[in-house]
Amino acid sequence: MTRFLRIGNRVVTLLLRMGLPVGRMALLTVTGRRTHLPRTTPVVLTRQGEGWLLIAVSGRAEWVRNLQKAEEGTITRFWRRISVESQELTPPEAAPILRRAFASLGPITRRVLGEYFETESIAPLEAWRIEAAHHPVFRLTRSFPLPPLDRNMGAQRANGTAMTSAESSRDTGSRPRSA
């Protein structure tokens, strides 16, 4: 990793710990495979369905090996911590994701991250399968799914101002539904 990226990671980590948004970045905390201590690193997450995709751009870094062994961790973003389970995708599954992600990068980002990849974005999928063997892709899903929000309570539940259905009907002028 270049000095520029190391400094950048420290700055991004500080901003994320302060709860500030930094694009699609989040902090990933995983138990170290040898030390059994929590290890935290900034990562870029891509939303996919109910979970996220995580690409190991720098290859088999320490955090990647820790995640491969632990198969679980915590992502922190906007002061929210979410326990996640990880599943490493096979190279055939990861190849189209890698190619699509690399092709969608801006020219400056592609140039910075390009030093980690030997394949061009226009290369055939087979070349990206080879690349995927060196750059694992993980699917992260919540360990403890959150219950769906009650339609009548919505975001009010989060700040403790939830109304009963009778209070809600008074405010809207409708009659409470009978059970």
C-alpha cells in the first residue's frame, strides 16, 4: 500500500469514527485471526438487496484474511453498528462484480486503484475470474435481522415519540381500526 493510501485510510477512519459520511465507506471491524483482538479498517460497501458487497481491492490484506477466518464482523456507518456475517464469493461469482465495479470507477480512482489490478475493465470475463482469485469479494448480511417498522409508528419509534393508534387517528381525523 502506498504512503498516500495509508494516510488516506487514517483520515477516512477518523472521519467515519466521527460519524461523518464519506461516500459509500464504512468501518469494518473483524476479530484478528491470531491476536483475537478487534481490528478496524475503512472499506467501500456496495448495497445489494438486504446486504452489501465488499471488494478486497488490495488483495489478500490482513483484514481480508481476518474476515475469511472469522466469517463475521461489524460495520459502522453514521454512528450505527451492524453485526454482519460474510460469505466469500467464488471467482466465477465475483468476476462480473469486479469487472462492473472497476468499469464504473472515475478515471482518477481507476488510476489509483489500477495498480492493484492487472486486468483492464474491457477485458473478457475470464481475465476477471483470474483477477477474482487475488481480490476476494464478500457478501455481507445482517447477523440479526431487524424487525420491520410498524407502518403507524415508523421513524417515531426511534426517537421515543411513537403514538398509539388512537392518538394517531385523532391527529389524522380517521377512526381507529377495530381488531
